[in-house]
Amino acid sequence: MVLIDSLNYRALNFVYRNHYYPLTIRAVVPSIETRARHQRVRLSFIAEKALPNAFGMVEIIM
């Protein structure tokens, strides 16, 4: 299982309507869901923020 802390990524972005909003990891929840194979993280916008209730996706650039 890959832990988020061990990922060697170059950038994190929130993508909404072809606009990219840079993100940073604010906190990592220490528990790992082994059955679902996921780990929760809290992200923060670095500069410009997306609109409230914007529905997009997080892009991880390796």
C-alpha cells in the first residue's frame, strides 16, 4: 500500500472547468482504510481559490 507521504509528486492541482488551482497537503489523517485502500488528506489552495461548491478533480503530477 502506498502512503501519501511516500509519493514523489511534482505538483497537486484542483481542476475545474479547464482551470488549474495549485494545492498543498495541509494534513494527512493517520488512519488508513485497508479494505477500501485509501487514506484521507486535507488540502489547501496555494493561491487563487476555486468557487465554493465547485465540482472538479484533484490531479497529481508525478
